[in-house]
Amino acid sequence: MEDLIRKILTEKIKDSSIAVEGGEAKYTVKVVSDIFKDKTVIERHKIIYAALDSYIKSGEIHALTIKSLTIDESNNT
């Protein structure tokens, strides 16, 4: 499932760096992309939730922890 999540997010969020960890329907994703520039945390999370919506609704993803950063934010952490 980690590979599938990574594949979906990579396809939906172009020019991004994606890290996925987890198992047993509980995952942590870190997405770094400039698509998040000028977006609130909620707007950023909505982008990720929308990409994974069918897997969340089906229960294949039960819990999702999200870290969403721009490239500049990632370089400063």
C-alpha cells in the first residue's frame, strides 16, 4: 500500500518529493512540492485527501498523518 500511495501522490502532485511510511491502514506521508505555496495547512491537506479519497472511504487507509511543505520550507527544516 505504501508504494500505491506514493504512486498516486506522485501522479497527482507533479514535481513533488513523496515519502510514505506505515502499515495496517495507518500511514504517514510527507509531501514536498511548490504546489503548496500560498496555501493554508487545511488547503494542503485537502489536496492530499482528494488524491487518496477512494482508499480512505474504502478503509484501506484508516489513519493518515500528513506533513506538507513547499521546497523552501523543506530546506529550512
